[in-house]
Amino acid sequence: MSRLVAVSNRISIPRKGTAPGGLAVGVLAAMHARGGLWFGWSGRTTAAHKTRLRIEKAAGITCATLDLTQPEHDGFYNGFSNNCLWPLLHFRIDLMRFERAELDTYRHVNARFAAGLARVLKPDDLVWAHDFHLIPLAEELRRLGVRQRIGFFLHTPFPPTEILSTLPVHEGIMRALFEYDLVGFQTGEDLARFEEHARRTCAATVKGDRIILQPHPLSPAQPRVARFPQDAEVIGQVVGVAMRLGDVSFDDAPRSSSRPKLN
């Protein structure tokens, strides 16, 4: 069985007496069921020369973390992720602020994540990236020659073309998503809007065995993740990677060997 490698903006290292929430519940359930590695930001900011990769084990889970510098955190997290992408994905373009410098930092941090992750990947790993903070991660990994299968789950709605196209770099965001082997959405409506935007604005064919698109709900209304962490089949269906995904198996998805076709 391939190792599961979960990647998120920030990881929640299991500690005695603390209760995980949100995304951490699903990731920890999958890790306990299947084992693997959880990679992400440590939650700390530090000087540039101290941002080395740390690996530790806690509660039977291996965690690999990177620190960010304060400018990286400001541009990547507070800036492009929260001031631009979050409002956009929640249909609030009145709150959206696009700054080219913050976009550059967002891409830089994703490149740092990719470089750190590439160092610890094994040939048969399944990589599972989470949420809008990490949209360019697969693109950066491919540039480094990583050919393992990579999935992505979006934990927000996906907006219609009329909203998404207000982002000056929306085509680049879409093309970054095309670098994943599997993309998961919360609802069928989100999936439909993604396909429509790809067709209308990117002149893309998104089908066949290059990218597999399936809607996979993951929300606080899915208590089985928290209450039944031993149920690996349910976890796989809910979180969108590693086990059976409806009628699609990520384990059976082909390894990436070429770029997606853009007509």
C-alpha cells in the first residue's frame, strides 16, 4: 500500500490534552487509518536562515514542518490567501484585494513547500494537498521532477466564471489545478462551475485519465470522520484521496508523465 502524504497550510501536531478541529480531524483520521506523513507550516515565524525542515513523530503520526519568515507569512497567508483568494472563493469580490507582490510571495512559499516536500517523498507516495493556500503546489512539484500521484481538495466553494474571472491571474490558477491528478470539490455544483470555467476561459479539455474530477463533501456536518476514524472506507470517500472515491479509485489513477492537454 502506498504511503499517504497529506499537505496543508498549517498542521496540527497531536498533543496530549488538545482536541483537533476542522481540517485536522479529517487528516488525523486518515493518518490513523492508513499511516503516512503530514507536511505543512509549523505555525512559527522565524529568521530566514532558520527555516529548515523539521521531522517529528507524535501519537503515531510523522509530521514534517517548515517555519516561515514574517514577510512570507504576511504575503502568503495574510495577503494573497486571505485578502484575495478567500473572498473570491466565497463570492465576496467586494472584499477582494489583489496585490502582485502578495501573489509573488504566495508562489514563493508554495515553491518552498514543494522543495521541502520533494526531499522526503518516496517513489510510491500518494500526495494529498489541501485548500486554496496550496493551489500551485503540484505545479511546483512537477517543475522539480516529482511524478508521484497528487490529489487536491478544495475546502471552499468554487465560484462561477463571472466571479472568478475578476481575478487577473485566474487562468494561471486554473492551469495550476490542472497539474493535479485528482481534484475534489465539496459539491456537484462546485465541480460543474470548475468544468464550466475551464471550458469557457482556458480552452481546456478536462476529461479522461489525466485529471479525475469528483465531488467529495467534507464539512462539519460529516461527523463520521471524527467519530469513526477506524473506518478507512468512509474516510477515503469523504476526504477524496487514497481509498475508493465513488466510482473512481485514486490508487488506480495513472502516474503523471506529461502535461494536461490544453486545446
